[in-house]
Amino acid sequence: MNHIKKECVAMLLAGGQGSRLYALTQDMAKPAVPYGGKYRIIDFPLSNCVNSGIDTVGVLTQYQPLVLNEYIGNGQPWGLDRAHGGVHVLPPYETAAGKAWYSGTANAIYQNIGFIDRYSPEYVVILSGDHIYKMDYSKMVDFHKEHEADATIAVLEVPWEEAPRFGIMSANPDGTIYEFAEKPKEPKSNLASMGIYVFTWSKLRKYLIDNENDEGATKDFGKNIIPAMLDNKEKMVAYHFDGYWKDVGTIDSLWEANMDVLDPKVPLDLLDDSWKIYSRNPVMPPHYAGPNSQIQNSMVAEGCEINGMVDFAVLFAGVVIEEGAIVRDSIIMPNTVIKKGAVIEYSIVGENCVIGEGAHIGERPELIEDKSSWGVAVIGHNVNVSDKAVAPPKAMISKDI
Amino acid sequence: MASMGNVLGLIFANMHEENLPELTKARAMASVPFGARYRLVDFPLSSMVNSGMTQVGIITQAKYYSLMDHLGMGSEWDLARKTGGLHILPPYGRSDNGVYRGRLEALAGAAEFIHESGAEYVIMADSNVVANMDFKPIIEFHEKKGADITCVYGRGVYSSERASKFTVLCVDDNDAVYDVLSRPAISGEMNPALNIYVTKREFLENIIRESECRSLYSFETDILQHKLHDFKVFGYKYDGYFEIIDSMKSYYKANQDMMNRDVCHEVFSLDKPIYTKVRDVAPAKYGIDANVKGSLIADGCIIDGTVENSVLFRGVVVGKGAVVRNSIVMQGTVIEEKASFINGIADKDAALTKNRTITGSMDYPVFISKGANV
């Protein structure tokens, strides 16, 4: 088959387990975790690609890929069902030399050099499926070209006290990166890597092969590729981003990022027509707010039926809140039913759950004396909670109770 | 029984527009918005798809831009097919005869498409009935009766005002149609035709050819009435929920019906969904003073006021202190702060400005036209 050259190909690392989301990633990869009432995390990088004019995207999957594969399908919801390019799901595969899982982020790209080479791109954009943000990658690619860089790394200024959690870049005023430290105890800068890279493909290709041949290497971008390029004095520049960007790798950050969509002060506008976030839409009727419903400060998706009280909550498609039930400061994922009189507070409830009558999930922090025992309660996907059952704060429930 | 994949669907997009002049001024009947996120064409089209049909032609006459925008390539209905799928059939498609006068002339314009489909049966439907209908039993009925034409009808009590817009069927105990009343001046319990007709393709092609020679154009008058005794015409009674949209009042009522949970679950059944165009807007957002009771709300709405017994389409904004009651508000319309909209229908992208109050009656809902700034 004849492949038309693409200036830019994006590779989206979507194979991570997201183990810190526990019950929520037991049967789906992190990028497939629902977010913001109708999205899954992967909608953000995919929509960013399309909106940035990148029409060729490889999605690297490994951990629990079923939900993700089905969700991406032929890419039609994002306009990525293209005759040339489009979205391709790339799982690990067997070769004549043997079979190998993706053993690191760099190894995952290495194993797909063949895919990238088909499009003979000048640049490759490396993305992850872990973050909620809107970003025009084409501006970053332009920046990369203007600086005649070999690698461009998107960075965000973070508060100094949080810097030790990130990969930290030290850069000259002209943007040239001279030092990189992965989660430094004593950070020398507060420029955190966002895990978004633009590489000149011919350069990256060489470093991927060298890294693969180095038996001691961990085959990881942050640990191997970036340091090796720095050591060899390749031109690496920092691209500053100052919009909304949220890592959703932990229960608390996932809960916060969802609450952010309810906060008018947070600069993440999901209703902005000029930078739409696309998603695979469920086919459901509009939601119905019943005669006894009381809904405030919340986001409610299609197919919901609400007869209870909903305050500071994000309800995904097809959620049912029966009479007398109370949902506050919580996230309820698709098709979950909250039965009569149940109370959900400071919780994340997964997809297709049934919370029995009068059950109580989570608790308000002000009612807890020992603050260290308080935290967001989580009910995993497909869990049935029996009538009057109680799940305390910080509970992590992945089996019926 | 014939495979449903061998049944061609034909939907008439522009019939009955005279009954809904306010809403069809700049759009076809088929693209009149309905039920917070749908267009009327979604009902016959989704019914056909859910019945297993894979070839559908939409016969248009005029004002079809918004309809084409809505239907696209048909992918939302899974009709973007390599073979068959969705076809929009504009006028002047075959000859320069111009814009059709009635159903028979419209069919003549689509004669080539009908022939090329190679289908065994044809189901014709208009866009003025809200129902989620299974066509399989209707084809079975047609075969069992050995009918030439099967007409689908409903049963209900209607005023003479409404009956004067219907075709009413008189059906005997064997389901044979023995009389066809066109726009009768009667009231009471009756069998209004739902404008859904089943024939064999070859039979339909013969009718089209003959009618063209004789310059006949009305299927109801020239065929159903005048040739009733030449053909085997049967009536299939549809027992599910339906509403015929024959006036602003019935349009208003049918929208209100969707607030009835049983009706809503029947029409928008999860295993036979009504498909529609995807707009990719964020879920609806409720603000601190939102107070919403008994209403159907689409994605993209921003609600800071009071909404009762109303249908809000995508992207409707209800400002602080505003009240929307017993109303239908279409896509993108803004009810500004402290404005009140009671017993009304607001078309798309309109605005009711701050502090204004507009009140209609439930029998004669007040209407705000598309893009109007009141």
C-alpha cells in the first residue's frame, strides 16, 4: 500500500495500568476512565490532535485494552476515520525474533518504528493518556521548527513545593534545556515536564535504537531518552504552557479534576466551540429531572433520570437517582443506579453499579474528627452495594457488599 | 418472510408543512426539532434501521439544507454503507419536471432509485408522526394478507378540526380497507392513517408509471380513494404510542408527552434507540440557584433559573431568576436573567431579554421565531 507522507504523526501512550486509581482501573486502562460527565480521559489528547491538525495517531495499548479498543473503534467520533492516516490502535505483537510486551515508554515507540516509518514524518509528537488539558500541538511543533530543535518538551510552572513530584527541566532564558531531573528531592527549577514531547523523527529513531541495544537501560523516555539526548548536546527546548492541565493519576486528583468542571473559575471550558472535546456519544434521550428533583451546582449527562437531590456532582450518561437519594460532592459514572434514600458523599462510583436503598457511601470531612482517616470513597465498576450497607470514607470497594 | 434487508425505506421530508408553517418556514418538516435533541425525521429513520432495513431514500422538495446538515452521510443511523445506506433525493433528480405536487410525482422523481434498489418491498413514511415503530410485523401482515397496499393507522378520539387534516381509514373485521376519507368533517373515535404505506416494489413501480401517463399526483386521492376496489388494500392497526403532528398544538402536546415516563421509555427505548446527529457538546450544567422540576433537558444547557414541565434543547441558557414553565425551548435560545417564558415554543437561537415576560396558553402556546430577539 502506498503511504502518503505526513509531516507529523502523534503516538499516544495508553498502555499504563494507572494502578493508583485502584478499583477504577481494575478492568480498564487509565485512559479509558470516565471523566467530566461524558468523556473518557483519552478524549482530551485525541481531540487535541484533531483540533491541532494532526490526523495520524497511533494509540499504544497494553493493559486491559478491551474498553479502550471498543471505545476508539474506527475513530469516527474524533473525525479520525481517515483514508490516509487516522487513528490506529497498536497493541504489542509477536515477531520472528520472539514476543515482547512493551517494557517501557521508549520501548513501546521502538516496537512501532515500522508504523511511524510508513508515513515518513518529519516530527513525532509523543503524548500520554493521563491528563486533562486543551493544547494546540501545532503551535508546539511550530516552536520546535523555529528553534531548530531535536526535541521540544512541554513544561508547566508548578509551585516549588510540588516540584519534587515531577520531572523537572532547567532551561536557559532562550528555552534551551541544560538539565533534567526525574522527581528531584531538591529541585533546581519549577518547570515540570507535562509528558508531551515533539521529536525530530530521524533523531528520535536513532536514540530509540541505541536505547534498545543498551541492555541495562529501562527503555523509558524520562529515564533514558531525554538524559541521553542531553548528554549528547542535542538541541532540546522547553515549550511553556500556561493553561489548565491536570494529572488524573490518583483518586484525589481524579475527584478534583471532575469537580473543576463545576467551578466557573477554573479555566477549562468544555462548551467552547472553537476547541471541542469529542467523544463517543451514548445513544440516549435527554436527561429527565423529575418532579421531586433538586439539582444544583452539577453536571448532568444525557439519559439520566433524577428524582433525588444532587449537589456538586458530576452524573454520567444513564445514571438514575431515585427519590430521597442524596448525591453530594461526588462523581457517578455511566448507567449506575442510586436507589431510594441512599446517600453518596465525597465518593466516586464506577460504571454499572447499583447502590441499594438507604446505603451510605463516603462521608463529609467536617463530620470526621480524625482527618487522617478521611478521604474520597471509591466504588469500582459493576459493583452492587446492598440496601443499608455503609462504605466509610477512603473505602475502596471492588466487590459486591 | 422477506428479509428486512430487502425492504427499501422512503421518507417524504416535506409533506404536511402547511400544518406547521411557523416551524417549517426555513426547514423541511423532517428537520423540525423535537424532544430536546431530535428532528422529526429521526423517528421514521431510526424505526427503519431498528427494523433491520439498510436502504433508505429521503425524498426532499425544498428547504433541505438543514435536513442535509442533520443527516450527513447517515453514519449516526449506521447507514453510511458501502452498498445501500442513506440517499437524499432532491427534486430535479431525474428530469426537469420541477418540484412535485404530490406523493406520486415525488415517487416518479425517485423512480430510478426505487428500481435500482432491487428491493422486494417498499415502506413509505412521512415525517409528521412521532413513534418508535417496528416494521417487521407490518411486512409479515402484508404478506399474510396478500395485500397490494398496506396502510398503517392508529385509533383515537379526535376533534373535527384535527380530522380535517387527516386521511381516515374505514377497516372491516378482516382488516380490509373499505373506505378512505380524505380530510373528513367528522369527530369522535376514528382511524387516522399514519401515512405509512407498504407495497411490493414492482407494484409501486407500476403505479408510478401509470400515474405519470395520466398525470395523477395524489397517492391518497388518485390511488387509495379512486382505486380502492381495484386493489387489495389492508389496514394495519398500530397499537404503540404515536402522535400526529398536524398543528402547533399537537406539536406542543407531543413534546409534553415525552415528559410522561412510560411514553418516554417506549419512544426512546434503549434497545431500539432513536438515533440523531451528534453535536459533541458538554453535559448540561446546573448553577447554584437552579430549580428544575419535571423537565427534559439536553446536553449543553446552562441553567441558573427555574424550569418546570418544559423541554430544553441543546445549549439553552436559563439565566438567574428566569422562569421557564410549560414550554419548549429550542437549541441555543437564551432566556435571560429574570425573564419569564410561560406556555410557549421558542425556535432556535432566539433570546428573551432581561426582565421580559411572555405568556401563552396551553391551548395556544405563544411562539418566538428563529433568531428573534424579544
